[in-house]
Amino acid sequence: MATTDLEMHGSAKRLTQFCSMRVEYQVDKVLIRMQGEFDLSCEEPFRAELAGALGEETTTLVLDLSGLTFIDSVGLGMLVKIQRETGEDGLGLSLHCAEGNVRSVLRQTGLDGVLPVVDPFGVVPRSESPV
């Protein structure tokens, strides 16, 4: 498989009524595209799917949050926990997040200056964070 080709892992997996994810693989990178609402209701199913998606050969995890319309404090907490766990496991992490509701929440909470948030034009400057 060429390094530019992504291997899809089935269709989007529905986690809850309002949240789904699609897993894509590229050599040693796992890309997870989130859709809908990332909140308390999807915490357990998301964690289970994430654990199943990461293999021993995985060196980088990319969470694409661009398809999310909503994130609550539990969703934010999951992102912080994922950052800590990937760091402990030696995995690279980036969060793709375009302008919108979720990016606004990350900015308002100051997490855009803590989490490795990237937009289509590059890394989000820490100076965007009010914290």
C-alpha cells in the first residue's frame, strides 16, 4: 500500500444516536473522523472503538473533529485524556479542527493552546487561546 493511500475500516461506526466515527489506516497512522455530537453518551463506545483501532505498529493518531457539531465537558475531558495517554505510549497526536462550534469551545476553554490542534492551514497558534 502506498503511503498516500488510506485503507478504510468499513463504513462509519455509529457510537450513539448522534455520534459516529470512521477509522482509516495509513501505514503507521490511524485517522479517526468524528461526526455529530461528542459527549457523555459516546464516551464508553468511543473508548472501546479507539482501543480496537490502535495497533502495535501505530505511531500517530489523528482525530478529525471537523465533522462534530457539538462537544461537551466530557468530550473535552476525553481529548485531554487521549493526549496524556498517547504521550505516555509514545504516540504522536493531532486534532484536526476547522472553524465552527467545536473550535470555538476549544478556544474559549483555552484547550486550543494545550491540545495539538491543527486546522487546514496549519497549527493553530497558542496566541488564539484566552488562557
